Amino acid sequence: MQPRRVAVLGGGPGGLYAARLLKLADPSCEVVVHEQGEPDTTFGFGVGLAAGTQRKLEAADPDTLRDLVAAGLRHDMTMQVGPHTTRVRNDRLIGIARTELLAVLQRHAEKAGVVLEFGTRVTAGELDADVVVAADGVSSATRENGPFGGRIEVGRGLYLWCGTDFALDDAVFAPVETEHGVFVTHAYPYSGGRSTFLVETDEETWRRAGFDASTQATKFDASDETSLRYLREVFAEQLRGHALIGNRTRWLRFRTVCCDRWSAGNTVLLGDAAHTAHFSIGSGTKLAMEDAIGLVEALRAEPDRDAAFARYEAVRRPAVERLQELARRSQLWWESFPARLHLPVERLMVAYMSRAGNVPLDRFAQTSPDVVGAALEQYAGEPADVAPEGITSWVLDHPPARHRAADLVPLRAALDDPWSAAGDALVAQARGTAGVRLTGPPDRPALLTRLDLAERIGLEAGVPTAVEGPAALRDDLAAGLVSGRTDRVVLTDVQETP
Ligand SMILES: Cc1cc2nc3c(=O)[nH]c(=O)nc-3n(C[C@H](O)[C@H](O)[C@H](O)COP(=O)(O)OP(=O)(O)OC[C@H]3O[C@@H](n4cnc5c(N)ncnc54)[C@H](O)[C@@H]3O)c2cc1C
């Protein structure tokens, strides 16, 4: 399809990139971006762009990627628990200021001939065009007022997004215990003189610290200065005397957006307007920009609008849903993070890397042999002299000797969320037993959830656990052992129906 006129609603990364790619694909097409804000005002601080995203952007538009990489800052990753630290190398991960990201995308859009109109809030209905790309963000009015079947799931934990005026050496994950509970920061540098500080906590800690009141007292366009002052003290070591800077910063709960359909009539949703995924896998900007690539390819490939929108959704939805599932697991892991602070820092790093089930131990060992080696030794109580491809067998051959799986009470677990009411009931059943052996469906998502539930039972009911799973998923079972999710595993190829 060759649209003559395209209106893009929203000048965030998704809208700007789609506009540029549309114009590159067909210079005769008239493309206008309508952004309610001014060019140099935005929310937030830095965002991360991982290696895989950079490869996709390079294939779609090498000029823009070159400028993004030049404006970003590459960094490694450190986990810091009290005096203990461990470090992981990250070859191409960059942090980039959201202001810089948008400035580069605006510049490249204009260079391609896109018209940028700032300062007016518009609705999809009032835009006269063959195609309206609604890239109006997580609070998209187009989605909320349209027939897209939008749903929002609200997270349990609270987060606050702020920054500071110096560049950290690495990305840092640091939990700090206070009189109210644990606050954890994910902080990363994104320019020569700036870092993002994202802070998370649970609801009880948030209330005990009085932040329910400070959140309520903060006007919608102001920052919660009470929280920022308090957190400056909490993270004094990481901040090295610098202050935390707000930019309409307040405590929020993450909202995961899903939609039944991404298009209706001449309007198509893109980026956060169509879907979101928890920030702890750093993928919102990536998804928005990859949607833009997918939409422009679909418009080029199909003869008419409806077929192009259907192709866009058919290609992008599976990738988005896969990431949303990883993000959901990552979100649940972070929301229960304080319970794991007893783990040695290297085992905690392995638990972090395997939290969503997408980084196998052997792959992690190839890039960080020192971290995985230390974690294996902490797990088994003896050094592990083993190549990455032999790690799973080595772990399964070194079960902790504390108890026999056969002595444990079988407990069937078939649930999506270990911290749900169904999870509460299973924890209650495990209390007072000599330990439980978790059984359930043999598929991978069910096994990963079983491992997370076993961890919760171990922590809350204080009893030993074993997790059953098929031999085909032995890598996940081994990662579960080293991460401290379960004490034992039982390999079984018994096929159960879910
Ligand atoms: C705490 C936190 C941390 C994050 N960290 C990362 C990270 O590390 N890496 C990453 O990739 N992503 C991260 N993200 C997510 C990322 O910021 C978003 O996913 C990304 O900006 C989505 O791009 P978008 O273009 O879809 O929407 P947005 O960037 O939200 O842009 C939408 C635009 O539409 C405009 N708009 C809305 N309505 C109208 C209207 N009616 N008229 C005109 N204009 C309108 C808005 O002003 C806005 O500029 C994070 C998000 C949060 C909350």
C-alpha cells in the first residue's frame, strides 16, 4: 500500500521513528507528527538500548543508529549487596538520555522530510489522513476511547524514576535495608554527566516510610521532594554525595497494557499505546521502535490498508507477547526481591539473570565465567571445574545432601502467579510439613512458575522443597538450584495433562 498522507499522533520514540521510516520508504508520502509537548520538554531521564535492538535498528536505518550510539554511553553491570559486589560485562548495552534520543529522532525525521507539529493536543478522529498512527503512549486516549479492547494490569510494587548529575561507572543494582524495609535501585549512566536512578519498593515499606502521604501531597506536575530527600540518604553510597533530581517524579505502580486488536478503520496503535512491558527488562523503547519497523514493512508489502494492519499485528504480536511474558516474570521477581538478600551476591546475580527464563546458565557462563564459577561453588560447597556446556550435568550431579526428595509431601501446583491467592493457599498447605515436592504440568512456563513457587514456600513456610520437571527442561531445573529457588529437583518424563 502507498498511503498518500499519514498522520502520526505522538512524538515519542515510536511515532518519530515510524514517521522517518515511512518517509524513507516513500518520499512522496506526506507525513506529519502531532506532538502535544514542546521539542525540548520530556519526562524521564535515560533509557537503555541493548545489543539485539541495536542490530535491528542498524538493519532498518543505519544513519539513525549511528547517531544514537554516538549520543549514548556503554556500560557494564554491577550487583551490590552491602559490602559485596559482582560485575557482569555487557558488550553493546548503551544508556541514552530520553532528551537526546528524541532530539536524534526529531532531527532524522525532519531530514527525511517529515513535518513536526508541536504544542497541540489532538485526537485521532480529527486527523484527516489515509493512515493515522496512534503512538500516543501508555495513557493513549486513542486506545481508551476506541474499539481496541484495551486492558491494564497494575503491578503490586511501587517505583520512582529519577536521576542524578554524575555518570556512574556501571549500571548498579543495589538493595538497601532501612528501618522501614528494603529499597532497591537499578541505576545506570546515560551521558557524561548523568545517571538514571530507578527505585523500587513494596507497598508495606512505602506506607511505613510515609510515602503514601507524600505521594498524595505531590501536585501532578511536581516531584515528590520528600521521597527524593529520603532516598538521597538511603543511596548515599551509590550517589557519592550527589542529590537525586526529579522531573515530575512520583511513586507509581507499573501498568501493563494489552489490547485485543491494534487497529480499527484507518487508525493503528503503536508502541506503549498498544502494549507495555515492565521496565526491568528495558524494552519499552525497543518495542515501540521495532513496531515502527514492522508497520512500515507491512504497509510496503500489502496492497491495501486492512491487509497491511493485519500483517503488522500478525508479525509483531507474538514478539510483543513473548517479551510481555518475560517482563511479567521479571516484574514478579523484582517485587519479591528483598526476600533473597541472604544469597551470596554471585548466586543473586545468577538468580537475576535467570529470573525470566531467557538466559541459560551455560550462555551466562560463557560471558561471565567468574560469576557463574563462584555461584556454583557457593551452591555445591566445592569448586566447579567444568566447561559451560557441562554445567547443567554438574549441578544435577551435586544435589544438596540435606534431605531426600522421597520424604517430601507431594503438592500439585498449576498457577500463573506464585504470589496470587492460589499461591498463598499452597504456601499455607506447605507450612508444618517436613517439606514439599511440587508437581504439575510438564510445560516450560508451568515449570518456571513451579520453581518460583518453591522459592516462595522455602522462604515463607521455611520447609525444604523439591520441584519435579521433565528431563528436557533440566537446564531450567539446574538454574533453579543454583539460584536458590529450590533445594532439590526430580527429573521425570511422566506426561501430565495441564
Ligand atoms: C520507569 C521507566 C523506565 C523505563 N526504562 C526504559 C528503558 O530502560 N529502556 C526502554 O527501552 N524503555 C524504558 N521505558 C519505557 C519507555 O519510556 C517507553 O516504553 C517508550 O517511551 C514508549 O515510546 P512511545 O513512542 O510508544 O510512547 P511515549 O514515549 O510515551 O510517547 C508518546 C508521546 O505522545 C504524546 N501524546 C500523547 N497524547 C497526545 C495527544 N493527544 N496529542 C499529541 N501528542 C500526544 C506524548 O506527549 C508523548 O510525547 C521506561 C519506562 C518507565 C516508566
